[in-house]
Amino acid sequence: MDNPVVVEARKYLETVDFVIDLYDKSFVWASEKVLQIAGYTSSEFTKLHTFDTLDKSVDQEAYKKELAEELANKHGTTTVLCNTKVGKKVRLTIEYQIFELNGGWYRAAKALKVDMLQ
């Protein structure tokens, strides 16, 4: 993988399953494992924003607040309820690391647990 954001992410987490650009909340990259679970191709996935994949039951304001707390901590674990491309619900428990690269801020994540809910 030659993507410099993914290379940098791997300095913080030995396994990286996806990377999000925190400025515009878009997905920068996802592993084959995540693409398979989500049902998207790589090009489809990188056109999505994190809010596009959140389950509709997720409180958007609470999610934004949680993201702000993650920025302050820079490292930790969290659980997110997401939708796949076909609308199935997935609960992802992730370890994340926030990092800066060339003036941009990113969240690298490693899936610790994946629960298919439907």
C-alpha cells in the first residue's frame, strides 16, 4: 500500500482496517475485511462520509460530541452502529488512533469486534 496516510496510520496501529479524514469525515481507505463486511467496493467506500454509514438510530449530535472527545484523547476504543450497503446493521468495536499528517487530521481504526445484527 503506497497511500501515505495508510503508511502513517500503520506507525500507530499495526493493523489498520480503515482510515477517516476528520476534516470532511470521508473514508480515505478500508481493508478488504471492512469492504467485505460493508458490501462496498473500494472506490464506492472512499466516496462515503462517516455519517452516510451510521445507522439512523445513532444521534448525530452525540456522535459529533464523541468525535470531539476522541480528538482530545487521540487514542482509545469505541463502539459504532453502522449500516452496510444493503442496509444491514453492524456494531463495530474499534481501537482508534488520531494522527496528523501534512496538516490534515485522520482517524485510523482497527476492528476489535464485529457483530452483524440483522
